[in-house]
Amino acid sequence: MFEYVITDFGAKANGALATEFIQEAIDKAYEAGGGRVVVPAGVFLTSSLRLKDNIELHLTPGAILKFTDDQKEYPVVTSRWEGVKREVYASCLYAEDSKNISVTGFGLLDGNGEKWWDLQRNHLEDLAYPRPKLVSFDSCDHVTLRDFSVIDSPSWTINPILCHNVTVDNINIKNPADSPNTDGIDPESCTNVRISNCNIDVGDDCIAIKAGTEDTAKRVSCENITITNCTMVHGHGGVVLGSEMSGDIRNVTISNCVFQDTDRGVRLKSRRGRGGVVEDIRIDNIVMDRVLCPFIINLYYFCGPKGKDKYVWDKNPYPITKDTPMFRRIHFANITARNVHAAAGFIYGLAEQYAADITFDNIAIEMAKEAIPGKPAMMTGIEDMKQSGFYVGFAKNILFNRVSVTHHEGPAFHLEYSENIDLDHCVSETISGDSHLVEKVDVK
């Protein structure tokens, strides 16, 4: 493979903007049919770069691409933002309708996000377009991201959209815990995605699988996703599915991961009006520590536009239509969660369409002794919980097998408006040392 070293094109590690020189190296490689564009050791200041067919951007050890926080330096493109196509600032690394593109090496991408975060928090009128993501490829095929580190993303960190055959391997992502909307890895309406061996410590969801909202013109599923051997720290969720899931999410496996200090562990969320199906999800061999709630399945999620409408929060059944979302065939196994604060789990389907066919097998949950109260799920009518067990509503065909809940208050399993809930070889030990296994309210 022929190499194109950016310093040969005039890029200098002296604080001067090097965008045109780095882009020239990329363009020359593309014109020659492809090649490796090499960033040598040093700090190179740049704005958005556009990768093209058959390009590998290689960050050598000691190489840093630092992205400017000057809005004027970012071109405007049309791409998805929170599920909907609109004009946005181009991502720091961007590609569109390309194939065989990769970012590799043991260097660093510095998103230089502090000014962007401040604009998001306090001065939205000064932000002409939505913030750039750090790496976002739109409608690309055969994408590889491997070995590099990322800090301080302006918004979402890695966001492949409508891509096929995506590999994300051995990436280290670090955004401050209070940085707004700095998700780690968000595959959106993609197929055949492999995420492995990553360490993700961010200010929002560590990994979020998405498939557009009810306002997305073309609904495309996100499917065939594998997540393995990853560590998730802080963030609002370890692995999250939705709430943008109108195009369907299916065939997802999550295995051999560690979650520490994430608000929630595995979280599925949507609401009326979104439509779509989340199905065939398997989660296995997970260790969690100091999470608010390990398992959330919530079809009354109210965050975002129209989330406070009565149609979203009403617990009376509505007619089932194409806009009624469905969660089904979700399986959890071999999971340990220690120092859990709010609740062991929260499962709440819709009054008209129950969450269904869910299993929990070989699960051990121990509540924190000094628990901090919190809401396990963002939905109307749920108060703060502390050291609670599983809260199950509008659900059917749920199997809890070899599930233990210890150091909890109240019942280990609170069941309401549900049917065919099977508890087999489950264990409960309250704070006082007694057993309080189940409480049933209006169970069918």
C-alpha cells in the first residue's frame, strides 16, 4: 500500500490549521485508487476531514489530530441528527457514500469539545447548526475503526449511519462525565456491526443502538450487531437500544462486558408514536458495579419531542397501529450486579402491547448498602426508588430462573397488570435478613 504522509503535503505540528494539507493528502490517495494517509507524531490542528473510497487514515503512536472549535471552519452537510435528516456541521472525520474506509493506529483524536459543550449548555442561539460528531460515516460500506484513542468529542463520538459491515475494535473513548450528549458508539440503521475490546467512559450512553424516529422519512433497521469484551464507565447507560427505534432493532448480542458507575446497565426505551420492533436480543456474561438499575425495558419513555403528551404517558390501552412499538424476545443470562442503587430491574410494556417473551437466567443482584435514590426509568408516575426489587408491569411470558436479589426493601418482584410470570428457583433476602419474594397487584 502506498503511503501519503501529511507533512509531505505541508502539514505542520505548529498550531497552524493544517486542514487543507491533510485533505490534499487524502484526495491524492483517492485519485490514485486508494492508499494509507499517515499522520506522524505531533499535534496537528485541523477542522473537518472527508475520507473517501479505499482510504486508511493511520495515526502513528504520538500522533494527535486536534479539531478546531471554530464553527466557521466546519462545512455544512445534510445528514442525520437524532434520527432525522437535516443540515448539520460535518463531523470531524466524515465520509458519505464511500467504501473501504478505515481509521487505524495508536494515535489520538482530540475533539476539543469544551467550547461546543458550553454552547450547548448555555448559548444555543450562538450555535448555527448542530455540533459536529467526532467520527460519523453516512451510507458507507466496509468501515474499520481500530486501535486509536478519542477524547473530548463535541457531541456523539462514533456514529455510523446507514452503513454496512462496520468493525470498531480496541478503541479507547474518554469524554467528561458531565459533557452533554457525548455518547460513545452509536450505530444507527446499520447492518453487520462488530464492536469489541473497547473502553468507553463518556457523558451520555456508552453504546446506543438506534434506527430513526417517527419523523425519519426512510425507516431502516439496525440489525446483526455484536458487542463483546468492552468496559463501560459512567454514562447514562452501558448499552442502550432506542429510543430512536422506529426502523426496528433486531439480532443483537452483548457479551463479556463490564459496566461501572453507569446510571443504567442494559436499557431498552421507546414510546407510543415511534412504531418499530425491538426483538431477538441476547445479553450474556456481564458484570455491573454501582449502577442505578441493571435492566430497563420501558415503553413509556418521555424524553424528547412530544414526550409529555397524554398519548405517551396514559396507562389506558390505545388501539394498536403501525405507530405502536413492540419489545419481544429479549434474553439476559449470567449477569452479576453489585452495589445497585434504585431497583434490580424495571420492565414496563404498553397497556395495549405488553413487553413479551423475556427471560432472566442465572442473575445475581445485590443492592448497595448506602444506596442513593433515583428513578430507574424516565416515565411519568414513577417516583425515586431505593434498594427496590424488580418492578414489572404490562408484561407477559416472563421467566425469572435462578435470580437472586439481596439487601433489598419491599418485594424482590413487584408484579402488576401482567400475565404468565414464572419465578423458578429465585431467592430474596431483604435488608433485615428476611425473604419477601413477590407482590402481585391486579395480575391477570
